[in-house]
Amino acid sequence: MNRLFGITLALVNSGDGVLVLDEIENGLHYSVLPEVWRFIFQVARRLNVQVFATTHSWDCIEAFQMAAAEDEQEEGVLVRLRQNSKGDVEAIVFDERRLAIITRDQIEVR
């Protein structure tokens, strides 16, 4: 409950701005993650908040994909950061279509 309350307060205090949630799944049971993501999509849209969340959790990625696919008004994307052969950090963006394939086929992207 404390984690959900903290996320809610952070969203409300980020109106018309940006919110960064580090390891969003910490303190949350995997079974509630889809509903948490639905809530975040809904409140972020109402308050005009762009949300960036980090995770290492496969359950969290799957829950995000489900919520993003259900939300027809917003586009959810997964961004993977990796170091290339030159040592530079590069971003690989997975749109909702690619994210659905990744989660369906359990392709490792973390």
C-alpha cells in the first residue's frame, strides 16, 4: 500500500511534467502489476505526465505490455539501453507491436 500511495503522490505532484520511477515493481506483488500500470496510464493521461520507469523484472514488462495494449489513447514503449562495441550507450526502442511479440515469445530484452 505504501508503494502504491507513493506512486500516486508522485503522479499527482508531476502534473504537466515528467515522472521517473526507479525499479517500479519494488514492494509490489507481480499479480497487481497489470492494474498498477493501467492506473499509471489513466492518471498520467489525466494529469499530462510523461512517465519513465526502470525495471529488471520480466513480470513488470509483461504487465506493462498488457496495459499498453489495452490503452488505445496512449503509446507505451520499452527502451533498452545497452553499450555498443565502441563503448557508447545506445537506445533500442520497442513499440507496442514489437513489445507484444517479445512478451508472447518471451524474448529477453532486459
